[in-house]
Amino acid sequence: MPGESAGEGLAAADRYYRDYGCRARELKRQGKKIFGYLCAFVPLEVLTAAGFIPFRIKGDVNEPITKADTEMETIVCPLVRSCFDMSLKGNYEFLDGIVIPHACDSICRTYDIWKYTLNLPYSHLINMPHGTDDSSLNFYKAVLNTFRTSLSRFAGREISDQELTQAIGLHNQNRAKVRELYELRKASPPLISGAEIAKVLVAAMGIPIEESIEMISGVIDEVKQRGGVLASKPARIMVVGAQVDNVAFIQLIEDSGAWVVADDLCPGAREFFSYVDATDDPMDGIAERYLRKIKCGRTYREMKGNYQEYLEDRFGHMGQMIEDFDVDGVVLYIYKYCDPYGFEVPQIKSYIESRDTPVLYLEDEYSMSTIGRLRTRIQAFLELIGSK
Amino acid sequence: MTEEKKPEERKKRKTAAEAASKIGPMVKATIGGTVQAREEGKPIAYSFICCGYDEIIRAMDIVPVWTENYAGICAVKRDAQRFLERAEAENFSRSLCTYALCGLGFDAWREELGEMPPNPPWGGQARPDMMLGSGQMLCDPRNKWYQAAQHYMPDVPVYEVGLPWTPYEDDYDYREVQDYYVKYMVEQLRGLVEFLERQTGRKMDWDRLSELVDLADRTWNLIWEAYELRRAIPTPMGTGDAMNTMVPMVFMMGTQEGYDFYKDLYDELQRKIANKEGVIPDEKYRLIWGGGLPSWFALTDFNYFNSKGAVFPVETTYRMVEAIYHFDIDLTKITDPLEHLAWRWLKYWTYWYDKSKRRPGSHPDVERLIQYIEDYKIDGIVMHEAFSCRTWHVGLIWQLNLLKKIYRDIPSLILESDIVDISSYNEADTRARIDAFIDTLEAVKSRGR
């Protein structure tokens, strides 16, 4: 059942985006248990199967980071610092637990800081391996079963295979809805703007999975119904980066004379485009998806074939998206102190440019204070695309 | 192309321990040896220090190029900036690990020229035949750096070895899960052996590997025993020297030369203690280097501390061993060398877990600090936050806060700079902060008198 006066479709997304956490707060009052998490690598299916509501902790580009600096070094990724800052400032006071994956140094190395400082009733680190070979997959499955056992202890009951299978079905349904939503971006001009999509996806991070499915379905219906209301713009842009959990940057590009029609981001295509397969042991499908199917810089994909084939294996999905969504240029948007993506910049840039698609690489600090500088760079990039 | 710049001339840092003064020539010979090995066609592997499988590399007669070490040498020689700038020109962010940036800048330049960049420190970094990544629970550069280096050396294969350890958690004991961690590590190490066999055309000599594993075990014990001698008052060796004496620990494990070095160090420290010969004659303050890698270009800061009457009898940085006879399992009974390596690795990283569980609200990293503070009679803590490294420099503030909460308030100082990038360092500011810290130590001491 949706939240109080949430509205439907884009209105619901707007409300949940602007007042992020409002629905979780309501549910907490109703006695539900809310589990905060960071990053796309927490297997939400397990939390859902346990009867807990996953809630993704987000930062705020408009809020200066202050309290976090009393516990966490400023050399940590600014997004993680902002998430921690928001938590310390009481924005997520409804959390019953926190689950953090071994995603990157900024997340993994701060686990103890989160755990000891927030001091929530439950905390757990999912020690995901970097490799994707068979032994890494088996190890990861064991790690996930440790998580399942740990959650069961906290819940005071077993998490059954049937519950997991149902949770997998729900999360896959949500992913299918996001894919359907992305189809609306393929038209020229797109039927839905990049900023609207970003808002929907961020809103979805903070509500129960059933309500997310309902909200995204409502958005799809509404957008189809309103038809082609967006004006034509000269460039179609794809954004590649780590986690962008606000609309400011996407809005900036769209205000500068382009539509953002595709992405390789979290939340975004990277996170939603792959499904959990139905397997006899549901944990097999979950392990396969999170370790092998989500193509993120944090995961080390073993080299098969020659170097060109290796690049294709790592970045081919970006090339496919450029084609499928008729992209004119790519903005590679990386936060300072981002190790997984920072090391990939030359390779991603040269891979995409080798396909005759121009790339603008921007390093940013997760703060509205940099918007002016970014605007100048984006405008120059769009002029370059326009002159081609 | 980056302009060649002449490095700033530096005077050699004064060491207290004779053993420490041998390190410079040893490292120079090692790096020169890798360049020579390249010319002789010996198999060369880029490798990370404290990788956990040194003995495998040694048993197969592969010549390791310790890439972090080479970046550190460039920093010590104050000749890293041109390589950092080259990496930046390649679109690598300056906020990334500057060991990696220095190495990547060097590689990009060497591959462009087809030869070493001009006047490379100590002969340069030899082109590898393979690169051995290391996926642990820390240090993203260990699985990203060599992958990124393939952009310049697409013909050089990378092998990634997963060696995780069990997290410290409240909701389960690490022993519940340790078996599947060891099983995974053994599989990963076996995969490494197979990879090296394919690359070199050689077969692993398993008996030799077992011998080297045993040699490394004995070296671990010897290092632990030697470093424990530093509890003496006055302490016979400080952290400044330990930043030298760590070299055989992290670059020569599984070699007789490494073992012999620590035997000499042990003997030297015993001799100094017998003669009451300390780093400085009159110790006023005993400090712990409680976290962070040092600024390799500013090791003379340790001498500056000494000039103020402060010594560092102990550090957590680069103390990458424990006495294996203190582990809760008998490693000597584990005869399979890969299994042995895996258990040693896991028991090292979980060594402080049990002790931490016994103190409410504690954490292994903090428990280790407490133990050292007590064992080495410590008056204050100094840490270093290197801006480019999240591996060792995140959690320092929190550790100090927790220490104060569960143990006691103890004077502390966090210096801020980098490991390689000298542009982040200001000597006058650093020394002003050290002076202020010394004043605090003195004030605390005075109150206790």
C-alpha cells in the first residue's frame, strides 16, 4: 500500500525524492524494520525475504559535510562522506540496521566507522570478492549464506527458499519496469527527461519494492499518456560514472541544451538491467547476478582472449547502449577519490572514442558548489558535438 | 611529453641502527637486479608487497618488481613529480594512490619511448612479463593498477589473486566461517601457481616451496622477537629506522638474505640494549606511530622528533608479522604449503580479534594500539593521513576517538601529507605541528609529576 498522500506516477516520485525517507519513516511508525544499505552490491532480495525493508542511504549535494569530518577522513569518496554526514545528522534515524558491501575502499574501509558510530541494532559487512572466476563465485555464495544466517538470527526465524524466490520475483519485476521506463528514452526527442528518470530511480531507493513497482508503472502510464511533450534538443547524452543520487548534474546537462537519454550509473542501467536467474538454490542466481552480471569497476573481470576482447567484455555494454539509445556524446562523471572508476578513465575514454563517440571526462566533488565550473565544460562539450 | 626535471638534492637521513643503514644499498641492488634480469631474459612479475604469496614467486625463480617500492624510491629521491604529472596527463586523477600514479606514469612514458625515461631513479622499473594483482579486503589499487597498466602494455597478462580475510563482526565469530575462507584462498593460490607455470613453462617444485614457507615462518618469528626488543628503555631502534628495516619483511620474505638480515638486526639490538645505547641518550617522550604510511620524501621528520627528545619504539605500520607460535593453530602441522600460506594469512589478520572481544566496545585495531601503548610504555600517538591512500589512512580519527572512549585520553597528532606527492607537504607547517605536539606532551608529563 502506497504512502499517505504520495500521489501517483511522477508526483509520487517527486514527493519521495524531495522528502527522501518519508515513506520509511511512516513504515517504521507502523512497526516495520528498515535496513539501510550502501551501493548496488547489497543483495536486496535477502533483506526483502527476511521481511525487512531495504533503504538506500543517500547523500545530499546541497548539504555541506560537517559532522562526518569528526569521525571520517576527508580523503574518503565525497558521496560516502555525505551519506555518513546525513546519517549523523539524524536524517535516517529510523534505521534498524545497516548492511555494507565490500564494494570499494571508501565503503569497505569505513564499515567500522559506520558500525561503531551509528551503533544500530544490526550491522553486517558482505565480504564480496573482487574476482569472478568459479572459485570466487563459490566463495561469494558462502559469504551470502553467512549473511542469510546472520539475518535469520536477527529476525529470529529462518529465511526460506520460497521467500527468497518470491523476493527475487519482486526485484526482477522492478528491474523489468525500469527497463520499460528506459525504452521511453529511445524516441527523439525522448518521452521522458533524464532528470525525471533520475528522480524516479532515486525515489525508488527509499520505498518498499512493491511500491516501487507500482510507482514506476504509474510513471510509465503517465508518460505514455502525455505523449511527446519534450522539445527537440541537438544532442543526446549518456552519463557514465559511479553513483549519482540526485538530479542536479543530469539537470545541468539538460539545461545546457541536451537530453540525457542513457547512462551507466547507480541507480541506473548498471544496477537495474540485469536479472537474477531462477535457480534450484535461489542463492546461486543471486550470487551470479551480483558478482558477474553487474559490470562495475569494483569487480575484477578476468581477461579472456586478447586485450581488445577484454575491453569489449568490460565496456561492451556501454557501446551497446550508445547504439541502442542513439547517443551523440558521453560524459564520464567521476568523483574525486573514486578508486574503482578513477583507474578506468583512460580505458573507458579510449574505448568509447574508438567508436567515434566523443567523451567529456569530468572529475567532481559531490557538491553544488562546483556546478558553475561544470556548466562551462558541458556547454563547450555540447558545442563540440554540435559542430560535428 | 613531460619535461625532464632534476630532482632536488637531499642529504642522506641519519639512521640509528646499523642494519637500517644497509637497506639503501640493498634496495638499490634489488632494483638494479630487476633491470639486469630483464636484459638476461628472466621472467619478471610486477608484484605488490605483503601479497601473501612471496614464497610462490621465489620458489619459481620469478623476479619480482615491487612496484610500490619503486614509487617509494622515486619519492625518497624527490623525483616522482614528473611521473605523477605524466599519469595526470593520461587522465588519472591526482586523488588516486600516488604509488600507482607514479608507476603508471613511468610505464606510460617507458612504453612510449621504448626505453627507460631519462635518468630514472636507480636504473628504472623493468618491463614485466606478467603482473600479479591482489584482491584483498583493502586497497582497490591492488586490483585496478595493473589492469590500468595494460592500457600501455596490452600484451602483458594480469593474474588476480583473491585473499580476503574474515571481517570482525558482532553477529558471528570468525571461526564459524574461516574454513571456507581458507578453502577459497587455497584455490586462488593454486590458480596462481598454474598461471605462473603457464607463463614461464616451469613446473612448481613443491618441496622447495615448503622449504621457503618454513623459512618465512622462521623469519616472521625472528622479526617479531627483534621488534619486541625495542621495548627497552632507551629504545635501541625507532620507527624512522623501522621504515628501512621493513624492506626485507615486505620485499624479501622467503629468502635467506631476508632471514639473515633480521638475525643481524636481532643481534645488534641486543648488543645496544646491553650497552644501554638508545636512539637518543635521553628519552623524554616515547611515541607510537599508530597508523599511516610515512611521507617517503620526508623521513627526516623522524630525526626532528628525536631532536625534541621523542622516540618511536613501536609502530603499527609495516609490522606485517606476528609470532606464528602465538596463533591459535599449530601451523607446523599444516604440511600443504598453499594451505599453510592461507592459514598464516588469515591468522595474521584476525590475530587481535579475540583480545578485542574481551573488552566491551573495542575493536582489533584499537586493541592493538592499547597493547603497544602498554608494552612499550607510550606517552603519545602520531599518525599520518596520506591523502591519496584510503587503504591505510581511513579510520584513524575514529580509532583515536574509540581509544579515548574505551581506554584513556592520550595525546595524539595526525600529520597530513602524502606518501609520494611532495606537493602536499610543507616542512615548516609539519614541524610547527610537531613542536605544538611536543608542548602538549610536556604539559601532560608536567601534570603527572
